[in-house]
Amino acid sequence: MKWLMRGCFILALCFHTVLIAHAQPREPQPSVFNVSPEKGVHFNSSDGFMEFRMGFRLQQQLAITQIVSEQDNLQVEYLIRRERALFRGFLFHNKLDYLVQIGMDGGSVELLNAEYTWKPDKNTRITFGQFFPPTFRQFQTTSKNLQMVDRSNVSRFFFTDYDLGIRVRRTFNLSPTFQLKTSGALTHGEGKNLKTASGGWAYMSRLEVLPLGGFTKGGDYVESDLQREITPKLSVGAGFYFNQDAYTKLGNIVWDGLEDDIFDRYVDVVFKYNGFSFQAEYIKRSVDNEVLISDGQTFYADKTSGEGFYTQAGYFVDEKIELTTRFSTLKPDVLHHNELGKFTQQHKVSMGLNYFFLGHSLKLQSQLGYVSEEFAAIKNCNYFEFLTQFTISF
């Protein structure tokens, strides 16, 4: 731990020195206060000392499921899918950003993002605090910018959760039409707002290749082609996540010292052109000691091995209406899910319709899906699923 503390001290010292070096006298400007869909409630101080932005996201969802073999078993659920408050801006200098996101859905209030980001130049971001690790693409895409009602069942199954640590992102513009995006992070591997436990650290790295240049307004992390890319744009990403001896929420919650390692590998691709968008992602996870027996008792790791793949596409038939589709297949570890009586394979196909009143800030989404689940010990289950969701976000 001594080398880590020394490294953090040196980083903080360098950060403080750079801030002082970049602090330049500036002419006083009038303070700015306004409200917009892009920035929410927005305030800029006259001396350039701070920027404050407050946003809000509310997603209300209606879900209806019908098991194919049970005509009377119609399930209807209406819920607040997400309710978030976001506070962001900069303090002391416009190179030091902050972001705080609070989740108020699910009947509880919890801290999600709590991070500072230092921007030494326009292509580099160094973040420390609590954030979502730079792993697979769809969970790095904010819920506001999703193309369908929710993330795929594959992304949700391999959810990594927020974590505490440091993350570095760097973009390399190798030519006017060729970009490389790199990111890496070191976190304590125990999940959000938890103290470091006796297990190891979590390590992750990601590389994205954009051979046709950057997307308009960060469109590689906005799933619908709202910008109507006038030239084809492509991003291919790959990376890994390794959590060594994951001890608490992310791994084995029973005891320490069992080498409960989690290792994720993933590849993904995004393509956009003239209102058409395509996205695909493959994820594979390996977990040690998924099923554990001690003194006659059986315990299960919080995460399980498996692999999954999804592909989705959308096309704007006019300025505000988008047709969407998604296919996904999910294969968890057979032994683990047999023990818990869960499915060993899941396949899902969905068709959707989006209406954008004001981009992703104000939209209505609907989709109809057919889900097929295979079990080892009981009969298979097939059902229809209808989802509709209204989103307001600023």
C-alpha cells in the first residue's frame, strides 16, 4: 500500500501544480444563468471560478408479459424504471470537472457517480472517485441515450457495477479520418460506496478503433443515429476486466481467501450512416469458485461464468420515428444455474418503435419481444414481453 499512497501523493502534487500553471488572469464576464434541455439548470460564475449544472432523469415503464402455455397468467407491472438527479460542472478551474449522480429508483436512494475529472488537454481525461468502469460498451452508454426501452439482457446479466478508483482516457487523432480511443482503470473491486476488503484489486483496459473518423457529438455512445451521419462512421472496441479475489458484492460474499477471480472479455462494434444504426457486442465471463460447499452448506458466488451476444439496429423512417430491432442469446454457466434452478440458455428477439419529441431528452419508446428460456431440470418457458417507456431528461 505504501507505493500506492506515494503514487497518489505524487499525482495530487502534479495536479495542483498544473492547475496553478494554467491559472491565467481573465477579464470579468457577466454571470450566466439559464435552463436548456442540453444543460439542464445551468449557472456560470462571472469570474470563471465555477460552473454548476443540475439535471434530472425520469423514466416510467409499463411491462406486460404473457407465458405462451398459460393463457390466464398475464402479468402487468408499472414502475418508475429510473429516477436520477445529476449535478455536474467545474470548480476552481475549467480543467477540473465534477459529476455527482444520485439514484432514487427501486425504493432507495444511493450514490452512483461521485467523481472528479482532470483534463490536462482536450484529448485526455483522468478521473478519480466512484464511476462505472470502462468495460463493455452498452453499460457505458447512459440510460438516457438507449435505443430500445432498456439495455439488452446480455448487458444486464454481465453488469459490473460502479466502483472506486482511478480511470484514464486518451484519444489519439492519427489522421483527420482515423481515431484511437484508449481507457484503463484501477479500482478496489468491491462495488459502489464500500470500503476496500481483503481481496485484490480490479484491473481493466479498453481500446476502440474509429477508422472512419469520430462520430458527430459523441454518437458512438448515443445508440440512435439522431445526427444523421452524412458519411459512414464505424467504431470497433475490445477490452478486458479482471477482478482479483473479488470478495464482497462482486464476488463471494461468504468468506475471504478463496481466489474468487472474475475475468471478463468483450468485443463490440457500432456503425452509423444517414439515420441507420447498428450495434453488436459479445461478452464472456469466467468466475472461479462459483459453487462452494463448507460444513455441509452450499454458497454461491454473486457473479457467474457464461457468455452472451446481442445485435441491434434502428432506422429513422422520418424525422421523429425510428424502427428498432434486437436479437440476443445468453448462456450462463450450466452448473451454477442448475443449482439455483435458473435458465441455462435464453434467447430473445424484439421489435420496437420510438417517437422522439426532443431527441433523447423527451421520447416515447415501445417494443414487443419473444423470449425462450431453456432449463435443465424443468420444462422450457416461452413468453411474450411488451414494454413501453416514457423518458424525460435534462
